[in-house]
Amino acid sequence: MFTNTEQFSAASKAAVEANLAIFTSLYNKAFEGFEKVVDLNLTAAKSSLEDGSSAARQLLGAKDPQEFLTLAAAQAQPNMEKAIAYGRHLATIASGVQAEFSKAAEAQVAETSRKVLDLVDEISKNAPAGSENAVAMLKSAIGNASAGYEQFNKSTKQAVEVMETNLTNAVSQFSQPAAKPARAAKK
């Protein structure tokens, strides 16, 4: 049978290794998200440069101020749509990274809770008589901590959902007025 010190040492080593694994995983997920944002920004910058050059050529070719204003108004809608698409894509990337972080954290908390409870069970086998109440209190504290984390995680998910809903609503409200100048320019 192991002594309590050996059991704690083994449990500590396992916890450090598990934390290292989870941090490595989270780092990789964060870096993947960063790569996606960089790719999105490079694509947006290249598209913006090409579109800006084309728009400038069109505007310079205007024969009179009325045609210039009509061309400028006609370019507003596609530019607005691209900005909205960029915002949505950026929100999708952020939401995906957040979901990966949540999933990894949930798995880590569940595994750590299980290991701690197993360790408490193992140590309680060697505990002196009369310590059952202390062991029960320790198990209850671990259960309460897990429940608190689950509630925090649910609240975080709800906050992200509300943010995504608000972003979607803002985009749709913003895109409606932006469409009006383009429709007016086509008339």
C-alpha cells in the first residue's frame, strides 16, 4: 500500500502533466484562431486594395458631379456588405476558439475532479477511525466546486450566445439603412 505522501506526489505529478497538456492544447487552439484572423485580414486587405483601385478608376471616369455621386453611392452597398461579412467571419472565428476553450476546460475539470475524488477515496481507506465526516466534507467541497464551475461555464456560454445574437441584430439593423443609398443611386 502506498503512503499518503507517495499518493499525493503521484497525484501532483499527474495534475502537472494534465495541466501542461491542457495549456499546450489551448495554446494550439489560440494560435490556430490567430492564424485564421491573420488570413482573414490579409484577404480583406488584398480585396480592399483591388476594390479601392477599381473604384478610384470608376470615380475618375465620371463625366459630371451627378455621375460621380451616383457611382460613389453605388459602391457603398458592396463595401458595406463586405464589412458585414468580415465582421461575421471574425465573430465565427472568435466563437469557434471560445467553444474549443470551453470544451477543453470542461474535459479538464471533469478529469481533475474524478482524479481528486479517486485520491480522496484511496486516502480515506487509510484514514483513522472517526474521520468519515471530514472525508464527506472534503468530497462535498469538491462537488460544490465542480458545480460552481459548471454554473460559471453555463453563464459564459449564455453570455457568448447573447453577444452573437446582438451582433447579428446589429448587423441586420446596420445593413438595412446601408442598402437605401445604393437603391437610391440605381434609380
